[in-house]
Amino acid sequence: MWWQQPGLLERYLDDFLSDALHRRGLSDLLLDADTRVADLLANPRHFGFSSLDMVELARRFAHSLGLDRTGVSDLLLARRSADGWLGVARRSLAIDDSTLCFYSSGSTGAPTASPHTLQKLQRETDFFQTLLPAPKRIVSTVPAHHIYGFIWSLLLPSTLGCEQLRLHPARSLPETWSQQLQDDDLIIATPDIWSLLLTHQVQLPDRFTGISSTAPLPAATASAIRRLYPHATLTEIYGSSETAGLAWRRQDHAPYTLLPFWMLLQHDGQWLVQDTDDGHQYPLSDQLQLHDNSQFFILGRTDPVVQIHGNNINLTKLAALLKTHAEVNDALVHVDTGSAANGVATGLHYFVVVDRVPVDIKHWCLTYSDWLAAQLGNIPAPRSVTVAPALPLSTLGKPVTWDPSRFRLVTGCFRSGFADA
């Protein structure tokens, strides 16, 4: 069992607690070498967590590992330490480890939980073992409490019994990673990480197996990695928190191939996938172009959600959240793709409307920045925030995208659209 393997449950808890800090907008603490995330359990007030916050944290941890099914979850509140939570988890998992829950990023709106049986997750690892070369070591840069990280950095190494290495992108520079990588490593990363390694020309081993998931890998990044490392294998995986892995490809511009236990359906113009083992169906948030019965191309999302640094962000909900500030009457959000290939989102720009010119606009911007930090949690910080008396509109009166550089810089990333400010 995965949770019986040395260090794996500890890694799960460490990533779970790190995510709790991340969701509260405290990611900067993870950059401090003196920060021990396990201290969140023993000294929550030091991190600004109330008693109710800790109840919610315990509830989510219990639900994630199924502790609430075995009747031991209340012990988490009494045993407030890493050893205490690990002991409770092991006691529960020994009784029932059949089902786990994985949460969406919850960047806009409450995170939603998706249950998965361990048996179904195991069938995915079994399939990829037949597809990929056997690794000497698994190197993971992704958190283990998310479904992608769990399958590839906990479940797979526990099945193979191979060596593991965890790299923390928030705690070490990419240049230091190359000193630890070896030939025949299986490297688990997100598109952001692969692009970062390429941009900074981090030297990778001559032979490795790379896995990318959680968002589309920019075509230029995938092509460059395959060209620079012809003896390596780079596999892109398409899936979600609700379904786990659905399809894969390992050649540029090729269609995705469904895993053998999924089939595609279409109903009222929406694509769905059906589990061929139990018949359960799941709607997809992407528009597809069918290549044949088991292969397809992804054309883009059908909802106002973009993915930035692994976070799913609903632009409509984010704009609504920006408007909840007492002095903001309206707001828009637009996505910056920069020079990214395939229009991949790389940043956000906010446009907020207030009634009148603030008496001290610089002070107002600093105060609003603090409010944003408290409200937005793990949503990536905006590249610009424009404060103005009205939304940018077309000649037909419809909101339009704006160029931040046309507005005067006030402070930090804030710009003013007031003529007399």
C-alpha cells in the first residue's frame, strides 16, 4: 500500500499543509528555509489560522484520505502535530483506504471534491507502466495531494518500488535541479515548470522520461524539448481532478489517444467521457475535434476558465469578486498571453471602477492591494490593476480589452485612469 511506503504519507501531508498556506496567500513563507509547514498544526495562530480554520483544515484532510469513513477523524483535532496527524491517518487507512478525494484548485469559488477509488487510480498507473520505459528514479516537482501528483509521485513509485526525489519549485532554483537529475529519471512536472526549464536553459539529462499535465503544454515548449533531447521521451497527459488521466500523446501536433478504459460521447453539442468499467459519464470543459473513435485534438475550453500556474481561474467569477470591495462599482479581467505559443495564459490584468478620484490615490491603491491579497489567496497576483471612473467601452457600448501601458503608473502594478489624478 502506498501509505505504508517510507516517506510517502509524510510527503502527502507536507504538500497538503503547504497548499493550505498557499490558499491563504502565504506562499512567501515557503521561501523561508526556517519555515516548517508542520508548525501550522502545532502553532496555527503564528500563521493567522483560527480554531475554526483548523477545524476546516482537519475536515478537508479527513475527507481527502477517507478518515471520515472510519470514525477516527475527530482525533485530528486532539493530536495537533505532524506525527499526530500521520498516526491518525495510518490508523484509518489500515481500516479503509479504498477511496480518496481530490480537490480542484478553487482559485475562484469554493474548491470542489472529486472522489476516486484507489482501484481506478491504480489502473492508470498500470497502463502507463506498459507504455513508458521503466525508470530508475521518479523525480517529482508537483504536489502529492493533487490527483496528478498522487498518481505519479506516490502511487507509481509505491508500485514500482523505485527511488524517489522531490523537488520544490517554490523552495529552490531550477539551476540547482540539474545537479540532481540523472539519466533514466522519470520527471513529473507541469507546463509552467517545463517552460521554465527551457527558458532558463537548465541542462537536463541526455535520457529521461518527461510527463506533463494539469494544463496544455505550449506547442513550442514541447517541440523544443523533443528537439533538444532526442533520446528522451516527453508524454503529455490530458485529464482533470474529476476523471484523473483521460488521454496521452508524445509527438508534436499529434492527436491525443484515449486511455483504454475511457470512451468519448457527445450530447447536445457537449463532449463527455464514459468510464467503460462502470458506465459513469463526465462532461468535458473543452471543445474537441475527433480524429477517430479513440483519438482527438483539443480546440480550447468552452467556459470562461483559464489556467495560470496550475490554477483554474474563472474570469467572470474573479471580476465579480473584485466588485465586492465597498468602493468598487464594476470590474473587468483580461488575460495576458504575451508571446506564449497557442495563446496560453501567462498573467491577469484587472480594471476596477470607482465613483470618484481617491483623495490619495497611491494610498488607496496600497489599501486595495492589501484587500486583494486577503481575498484572492492562491490566485496569481495581477500584472496590472487599472483604477478608473468607467469601464473601457467600444463605440457600441460594450466592454473591451485595454492596454495598461496607456494609463499612468501610480505605484507597484497599479495604474490610474483618472485625468486629474
